[in-house]
Amino acid sequence: MIIKKAFGTQCRTLFIRTLRTMKASLPLLLTLLLATACVRHHQPIRLQGEAQGTYYNIAYCDSLQRNLQPQIDSLLHDFDTTASLWVENSIIRKANRHEATALSAHFVDLLRLSLQMEDYTHGAFNCKIGSLVNLYGFGFKNRDDITDRQVDSLLALIRHGECRIDDTHTTPRLFLSQGIELDFNAIAQGYVVDLLARMFNQLGIHNYLIDVGGEVIARGCKPDGSSWTVGIERPAKDKYSPQEIETAIQLNDLAVVTSGNYRKYYEHDGIRYSHTIDPATGRPVSHSLLSVSVVSHQAWYADAMATAFMVMGLEKSLQFIHDHPDNPDIQAVFFIYDDHGTYNTHATPEFQKLIK
Ligand code: AMP
Ligand code: MG
């Protein structure tokens, strides 16, 4: 499907909240939690809050009418102490400082999945690029005058340094070469969405929609029996543009995650550099792919794939999907920039079936 659209058509009002930090500036998927009557007597329970420097919106139907906000906040808080780069003493920050720290099961799992995804995506996804992310100023440090030499020496470390977990003993141990910094930002938000979904399942709740900073998973259906509906944001012209919906898709037992370069980037000499780093070059990606939304059964996988596709660009991504016919778990829509302030969309056939 190829649709040609101009930027800046009319906007639909959404209840999205833009918070100040990294992912908060990038609420790429906007949930449309349509108000519908719940199973006879109950409305869905709707919870909102802040986590991981961004927002969450959750709706669920529970015949016991439990308020799960304390459990949700506690899960999100615990997860931040494992994987957040914004929490000074999180496990990932300690690991990057080469401080001794007990590795949580989620940390071990995130690293294992990340290394698997690095192989699977032929290196497009790489959780070891933290030092390059910082060098370019997308982390904490200010961007300095970056030299090729700096980039190349970090890249050599990332390629040839050690990064592995020995979990053959009761206490897992991380082996990380000096100079390599881990960054789980491209997978962690999807991963935590899966954790929340698992928590709901374990509590016997099977109809819910979970949105953490635009990474969404939906299970079951709305109280009237219809599917949960999620809006996919149209790529904005720049980081100051208002959010607009391109299309709405129906999700049933699926997650959808978006990566894009139109809210987090910097410009230099008229060229826009994205917050996504191409591990092949060590440089921010700069090509015509504006954003990609991936639908999959697991949010962590959709999250990692969306980032990998942003690195690959459209042609290589389509080739990748073509080369993995055994994996029906990659449905995607790509937004591609053209030279005249307009963009095209390209959706895989399975993704098109979800469009409402
Ligand atoms: P996402 O929004 O999920 O695409 O994640 C983007 C974030 O992941 C960036 O802000 C970086 O912190 C990190 N990142 C950048 N490039 C890569 C890459 N090639 N592989 C894995 N993580 C990356
Ligand atoms: Mg990602």
C-alpha cells in the first residue's frame, strides 16, 4: 500500500500528555481509549501515571474492580532501578561504571534478548552503543566537537570488546570491557509493557490496553466486544509540530511500537541527525525513513525491531521482512520522507488488515 500525504492536515484531538524527558517527547503512538459501556455494570478502569520519564495510560476490565495502581507503580519503579539510564544507581548505570552490583533477573534477560537481537538484525540493533549515544548528546553529556577518531575508537571497542553474562553460577556475572556502555532504551519500554501484561494475566484480567509512552499492548476486547483501537501518529514536520493521527488500527492480543526520528534529533548544516545510531558506521542514521510502527505479539520484540528498521532504512527492512517468511510476527508500516515536504507510507499486507 502506498499512500501519498502532505504534512500538516487537520488534527484529531487526543488525550496524550507530553512530558518533559526523552521518551516523553516521543509519544509516537496515541491510544484512543474510546469510551464505551463496560460489561453491563462496569466501566473499564482507567489509570494514568508517570514512569520511565514518560506517561502511562492503562484501561482494563476487572469484575473484582481492583485498583491496580499501586502494583503498576511498584513494577515500573522496580524496573527503573534495573534498566533506566536516568536513575543514578540503577543496575545498568552501575554496570556502565563497572561497579560491582547484583544483576537482577530482568537485567540478565534484557541483555540476553538484546544480544540475540543484535545477531538477528545483523548488527542493526546493538545495546552496546551507549557511549556513542552519549557522544552525540542524546544521553546526558553535551555534544562536543566530535571527531572521526573518537567515533572510530568507540566503534572498535563496541565491535571487539567483551560483553557477556556468565550465568552458570548461582550469581550471574557481567563481563563488560572498559569503554563499552550499555543502553537498553530501544527495548526496555516494550519489555516493561510485556511485564505489565503478564501481571494482568496472572491476576486473571484478560481484557486490557496498556500504553507506556506510546508503546502499546492490547489483549481481549473492549466491554462491548469490539477490538481495542490504537492511533498511529503521522510523522511530524519537526519536534515542535502538534501530534496528528495517520491511521487507527485494531489490536487483539498484539503490541504496537513506533520508532521515529522526527521528535528526537539535532540539525547541523541543514542535515537532520536522528537519535538512532547506525552501529555499522557509529553515526546517527540520516536517511529518508521518518518512522516505523511494528506490530508483534510481544512488545519487547516490536520495540527492538522498530529501532533496527530505523537503522536499516526502508529497502533493507523490506528485504529483511521478505527474508523471514517464517516469522509472521513482523507487521509494519513505514513512513518515508520525500524531498517536497510530503511523505509516503508503505504497509506490509498483514499490517493493512489491522487498519480500522
Ligand atoms: P527507540 O525509540 O526504541 O528506537 O530507541 C532509541 C534509543 O535507543 C536511542 O535514544 C538510544 O538510547 C538507543 N539506540 C540508538 N541506536 C540504537 C541501536 N542501533 N540499537 C539499539 N539501541 C539504540
Ligand atoms: Mg525500540
